[in-house]
Amino acid sequence: SITPLSTRFGEDPATTSRIIRVFAEDVEVLSSQLFTVWQKVLEVMPLVLPDVATMLRATWERRMVDRWGESIFREQCPCEDLAIPTDKAIWDTHASVADTLRRSTHYQVIEPIAVEDLSLIPATDVHPIVFEQRYVPKEAVQQRSARGSAAEVEAGIPSAPKPYRGAHLFVLVHGFQGNSFDMRLMKNNIALLYPDAIFLCSSANEENTEGDILEMGGKLADEVSSYICDWCPGNALGRLSFVAHSLGGLICRAALPKLEDYHSKFYTFLTLSSAHLGYMYNSNRLVEAGMWVLKTWRKSLSLQQLTMADAKDPRETLMYKMSQTKGLELFKAVVLVS
């Protein structure tokens, strides 16, 4: 309780010295109380540190979702447009829209987040603009929300409670003439968001990415199965996701039928610049010339399969046969990044 100064001074006059002395006594009492509270906080912090860190992380993730969500433009597309888009020059359309947005006032004065790594914030003139096209059955285009409900967004942040038991295994697969180190940067960034996940940077096809795609898929499947047996025995595997670059995307697809024991664990299939439709039709003469040189000089079977030159009848080519093979429909999300 606070005692009025008139009571504390009594009938004596409130001289300057007495006021200073009373004030000093109050400050001393207050500092003693604050010190006691601070010591209690220091005792409690180690006990609640994980909870506080989780709360702060979730808050940061929501802010980042909102921040980058402003640069992601979503569109629902009917499945019929997947192979041949209605807009024949969709890349030119997207590039023009992105340039216009970067020059707009909003992107010129983006407010910084309270705590962020400035080295990860790109310059305004190269600010990423992502166009997300979700392909759904034609009758469902008007029924589904392009962005998803607030509950879906909340459940999708990395720190959200896991709706599954076990470890989430990410399999990262390099591309043509690549190696496992090509995927290390991607692996490190995913690990920052999912510190409890485990990772396999595939090395099964490092020495030969010019062979048969089906054989490379078999090697990848054997590598994944061995890794799961060593690191996720029994029911320790909760989810299985694939992240692949270039030719690695096709190698992953070739491996899926051979991983039927884990089909129920499939979660995300993400590829970066993978030619899922092959290179049969290519308008770039420079690329076409380079492909011809590699197929002729290096005797690259995988490139012959990519260009659908491995059989006279297109229906006998590997690309066509893989299009008829099941696997992608088993994943919760299939993301093809161009």
C-alpha cells in the first residue's frame, strides 16, 4: 500500500532534505522488489524457454506468411490447361505483371519486419513475384478458395502441431550431371524451418545421369529404402517428401512405383525446372542444338528418353509410359516450379 506523504511527514514541515530522504527510501524498496522479481524470472526462464521460443517462432512465421503472401498470386486453373495453357505466352504475361508490380509504390516502400535477416531480403528491382496456378477438376474451379481457409494457412506453418507421428524425411535429388552437394543449400533452408526433419541428399546416381531413367529411379528407390531401414525403423517414419531439380524430378517419378511400401507416407512432391513433358517440342534452337550434341557425342540415353527419341512410336517412349504410371496422386501436394 502507498502511504500519503502528509501522513509520513506528520506535523513536521516537508523540508527538501526530508522529501529527498523519503524518495530515496521508496526507490530502494522498489529496486529491491524489482531485483527479487528479476531473480524469479531468471529462475523460471530456463523452464519455459522452449515454450517462449515456440510462441515467438510461430508469430514470426505468420508474419512471414503474410509478408510473402503479398507477392504470391494464386489462380485456379482447370486440369485441361495443364499440358497446353490457354495463354500461349504465359511466361511473357507473368514477366510483364511482375515488372509492373515491382515499380508500384507498394513494393518501393515495403515496411520492414521488426526482426528479420536483412541478407535474405532482396532488392526491390529483383523482388520475387510468384504466380501459383492450382490445377483442379473443371467443376471444382469455382468451388475452392484460391488461397485456402485461415485454418489451412494456420495448419501449414512449420511450427504448427504435427498431425502425424514419426519423422518427416525429405529426399533431395540432383539433376543432370549433378551431385548430392547441389542440393545442400535447399536442404539447409528446409532444415531451418523444420529442425526436427531428417534429410537424404541422394548420391545413388552421381556418377551417371546419362543412363536409363528407369534404372536411375530403381537406384534411388533402393537408396531411400535403405535409408529408411537405417534411420526410421519400424513405425518411425511419419512423412516422406521429395525435392528434386531438373532430371531429378523424372528420376523421382521413376522411383515412386518401387516405393509402394511407403505410399501411405507420401506427403509433398516438389520439383524445380523438371521437364515432365520432355523436350520433344522445343522452340529454342540453341537448346535444341545442345541436346543434339549431348545425345550424339555423349550417347546420353536419358536425353534420348527426354526428347522422346527412344522409340519410333510415341506411345512406346519412356515419357509416355511414365505418364501412365501411378504415383503423383498419392501425394498430399504436388508442386511443379518452372
